[in-house]
Amino acid sequence: MSTVVDELGARLRTYEGRAAAVAGRGRDPVNEPMIRHWCEAMGDTDPAYAGPDAVAPPTMLQAWTMGGLSGHTGRTEAYDELFDLLDAAGCTSVVATDCEQEYLRPLRPGDEVTFDAVIESVSDRKTTKLGTGYFVTTRMDVRVGLDLVGTHRFRILKYAPARQKEKAKEKEEANREGKREGKGARARRPRPVVNRDNAGFWEGVEQHQLLIQRCTNCETLRHPWLPGCNACGGLDWDTVEASGEGTVYSYVVMHHPPFPAFDPPYAVGLIELAEGVRIVSNVVGVPYDKVRIGLPVRLEFRRYDEPQGSGDEAGPLVLPVFRVQEGREDEVG
């Protein structure tokens, strides 16, 4: 690491602990209508979020701090200075990397929240596939009166993009490799993140089964897979296999940003299954501009990324998608 880079990192870290945004107040008190809308959108039927003793779902924490279309007052001078230093060093691109929340006590209807944000940390210089730069973490503290009720950390990478010539060279080499195998080079789809909570779902997909979790205590179905029931809190569960019938509950058409493994524009749907749970997947069988809310669809499984040659050790990827049945393109509920 050069002296210049060391000096930049040290200078950036002098901003740690300084305010990142002007302190603000929630535009509305915590209230039952917003809680109801949130729970309906999320499909969360936990009784703790309804009735005279209702509390707000913890994951709504950031919702109470949002300024809406009119917005709140902006970033502080310190935060702008930090970004100016990074821009001047060539770190002109930015990507959000992750966020985390901590809940210290439930919020209840009538609570009025205030919040402030600080620059919590700036990392050492890091080199990633995107480029070289610094991770900047801001922390928002949410309060009711003097009580800290939750925190929200948001981390970005501010980086100098990898040189385009190097990218072009890598692409050219990949194309040559593809031609040696007698095929054009083809980007592979990103693989799902499989963990101990959702491994059973992906094992089912490999067997062409769409498995839905079912709480063995209250028999509530849930998707995506979770370690516990969001209705009764029970930890024991089994599965039922989806029939495959469903309708388009909502959808978006992806135009940008382009990704090598995909061919935009394409439709991504929120599918409501006959069993009552919802799943995000691609809608196929009709042009993207013919997808409509209420359109009936049927589950099918597709294999992607078949091996391209003897040296390709990565296996194919099986994914559930939903096909609009022929002759039913104009049907909506």
C-alpha cells in the first residue's frame, strides 16, 4: 500500500463519529393503519401486530424515519466532505453492500420517533471485483423521547471501478475459451445463497418439488422459509408440496441494469400460490409487456447453465418459474 493511500485512509477515518445527516423526526407517529398495510404487504398474520395492545413489527423500524416524496433535510457537510475526498481519489462509484438492524424495544401506536445518523466507520483500503475503495458505514439511532429503541446500520462501498481495458481483455479471453469448446461464451446465473434455514427448499427444487413450510403447532403455511412461525412463534415444522397453480399478485419489468446472464427486458412476478403463500420468480410464456396482475400461471422447473465442455465442473442450476398457459393471456382475476 502506498504512502498516498495510507494518508487518504487516515484522513477518511477522522470523519468517524461525525454526524452524517441532520437529526430528524418521523413524519407520523407510529400508527395502526401503517402497521396494517405493512403486515398485509408482507403476509404477516402475527396477532401481536393487531388489536388494542398492538405493537409495530420490528422490521418496520426504518419505515418510521422515512421522509416520503418530500424528503427530510439532507446530509451534513462532514458527509459531503468525506464523499468529496473519495471522489477526488478516483473512488467515483458506489454500491450498497449490506444493512443490519437492532431492535431494543417494541414500538407502539402513538410513539413519536426521532433519529440521527453518524459516520460510524471507514474501512481500510479494499480491493474487490468491482474495484478498489473503502467501505463506509453509517449508523442511524432511533429514539422515542430519550429511549434508544433501535439502530440501523447501512454500509456502502465507494470505489474506483476496475479498468475497462482489463475487463475487455478478460471478456476476450473468455470468448476465446468458448470458441475452443465450439460454443460462444455464456455468463452463468448467480447461485442462490443456501443456508441451514432454506436448504430443504432448494433440495426440493432439485427434485422438481416446490415445498412450503407448515407450522406443526398452528398449521400456518409460510414462504420464504424461516426458522420459526411468524403466526404463533412455533419452531417445529414440516412441509407440503405446492400444487403449482397460482396467479400474478404483482410484478415488475426489469430493463436496467443489464446483467450478462439475463436478457432484458423480462418480467419478475410475485406469484400467489393456490395455497395462499407468495413467491418471487420469473413469468414466462408471454412477452414481458403482456404480464398482468391476476394472470393465471402454472409452475414449471427450468435447468440453466448446462456444462459447456469437459472442463466445466459447475453443475446446472434448477429454478422454479411460472408459465402463463396458452390461450389464457387475457385472463385476469
